[in-house]
Amino acid sequence: MNREYVFWILSYSLLYFFPGAVPHTTLCHAVSGDTVILPCAIKTSEKLNISNYSIYWQINTSVVVHLFYNGKDLLKDQSRRYHNRTRLFLDQLERGNFSLMLSGVEPADEEVYTCISRNKVTKTKDKYKVKLNVSSPDNQSLERNVSPSGQAQDLPNCPGDAKALDILALCSHFLMVLVVWTL
């Protein structure tokens, strides 16, 4: 078997058995003092039994931004920096929307946030990264991520569907395979 076939088989196996192995990061912008929604969603065709899920929002592996466990918020281990500033959309969790609302955005909030959802019954795990850029209130050219009514807006600088980046990663992966194929 030649190396191209082996490479194809390994590549396909990686994508099929480890769909989270292709990392992607969603980019969001916020103005200091605003409220921003950090997107995180899993695709589902039926309502989720949310008591089977743990939802972790964290920075690196040590800073707990928000934790949802056994059907309720569990904020005793939450970093003080985020105390009373985060919330999940509890009415949308069963539809797979694990997005986090962060209020009172500060320049120190400019970080890469990781959303991890785990299903304790099926043992599945999904992981998404969101890079938050914070600008000063003087910069009026940036659009807000939350409307005055508190509803998320569909903005290109903070997409609500992080899965679209999977397609880009997949296309890049196959382009790499084609380049190797021609060598």
C-alpha cells in the first residue's frame, strides 16, 4: 500500500473518530463595559436531557468562568473575576445552546475561552474555543453583540454557529492531503 492511501485512511479516521481533533476558534469583539455573548452550541435534532450534561466555561485549564453541573449552575468554584457577571441561557440548553453571556466586559476579559460540554451517559465531549477581543468605548466602529432588548445579534464578528468553522478546517485538511498526494 503506498503512502498516499495510508495518509488518506489515517486522515479520514482522525476526522471520523475524533471530530473535535480539528481545533477551531471563534472570534468575538466587545466594547469595554458592554455585554457579550460567547457562542457555544452542539447540533441536536431532539431536546437534550440537560441533567446529563456538564458545561464548563474556562480559561486555560485553571480559571473557571462558569460551571453547569447536574442540571444547575454550580458557581462556588467560579473565579472571583467573573462573579455575578456570567449566565447561561437556561431556557435554550435543551436545544444545545451553551452560549455564555458575559456582562460588564473589561479589558482584562480579553482571553481565549473554552466551552466544554460532556454528556455523562453517552460519554461524548465537545469543545469550542472563543477568542474575545475587547476595545475601548471610544472606538464606535465596532458593532455590539447584544441588542438593547438583550437578544443576541447575528454579527459576522461573533458568529452564533461555530460549526461553520469546521467546514473551513475540513477544506484546509483536504487541501493539505491533495498537496501531499502530488508530492
